[in-house]
Amino acid sequence: MLLRMYLRWSERHRFRTEIVDQQEGEQAGIKSATVEVDGRSAYGWLRAERGVHRLVRISPFDAQKRRQTTFALIEVLPEVDDDVEIELNWDEIRTDTFRSQGAGGQHVNKTDSAVRLTHLPTGIVAQSQNERSQTQNKEMAIRVLKGRLLERALEEKEAELRKLKGEHVEAGWGNQIRSYVLHPYQMVKDLRTAHETGNTQAVLDGDLDDFMRAELERVATGGTSARLGDDGSDAA
């Protein structure tokens, strides 16, 4: 649902998108996905979406129609330009190849064309399996790895600045930024800015600009989080 939401948001802005990697869930849905978004200020907009997103709904996969709460982590990475030097020490990178699990024809599915790169000092992993050849997948995985290393460096710099300012820094799965409640009522609420709407379908169809703008304005003005413990729904 979140993958579709961001694809629709990109479509609204006429941004080009490409699904670089997608892992199916063990029973249903998607375990993880990596999407490349190409457009003016795409990173600046999407950076407001980083964090844990919480979804409350009646699961379509539950025969008893019970309400379930699920979480998804959104990471936003900058694409490293050729003129930005990100040195990779290949002595610190483990390269694994494996058989692609996605669509792509017989050649892709019958050869070990998928590539996974693991940066051993940090544990950062980047992989690609949607290209036809191992070489193409490795090139794409290198781009993703460089982006994640650059994002890590930026986050460390920002954390240092926040520490100097005396602002408490939180990280991890407990730091959810937004809740999408589809049952027993309809509401999407951002816990950082308190911006909310009852039009959940519009949001899931990619109408995210107001949420992004509110968060970017909060950050630009040095505002603090508006979270009041939760989004108004019962805890799960």
C-alpha cells in the first residue's frame, strides 16, 4: 500500500520511477522494495517521509476479519552524482550473487544474476535483482550502496549538529512518524506536525504534499515534534 502510494505521488509530480529491487513477503504482500525516483527536488520532498509508518486496518488476509497493526520503515537516500566522491574499499565489502526471484524472463530467473553488497564496517546492505545481467545489477547495487553511505554520513553530521544544539535525538522503530488508521475510523495523522486528514483514500492515492510541506516547514523553522503520545487511536 505504501509502495503504491509513493508511486502515485511520483506520478502526480511527473517524476520517473523505477523499481530497483522488490522482495515478496513470505505469505502475502511485499517484504521490502527499493524505488528510484527521478525528478526535480524529489529527494528534498521525499526526505520528509523518512521514518516508521503505522497502518491500522482489517487485514484482507485474515479470514476472521480482525483488525491488525503493521509497521513499515521508509528510507530515503540521495543518488550520488558522478562528481561526488564516495570511495568504496572493496576489502570491506562482501559481494554475494543469487538467483533473482522477480519477473524478468527465463534468463534472469535461471542464472545467479542478482547481486547483494554488504558494507562490513556498517552492516549496510544494497542489492539489485531486476536487471538482466549480473554486471547491470552490480552497477545498480553500487549506486544504492553509495547513496546509503552518503545518507549515513549526512545523518551523522545532522546528529552532531543537533547534539551541539542540545536537542534529543531519537532513532529506531519506536519513532513512528505517521499513522494510517482505516478501522474503526478513517484518519491519517502525522505525529511530528499534528497534520491530519480523514480522507485516507486520497492520501493512499498519493496526495502527500500537505504532509510533506508541514514537516519541511517544521524542520526549517526549528520546530519540535507535535506528538502527544499517539494519533488518537488506541495503542496496538
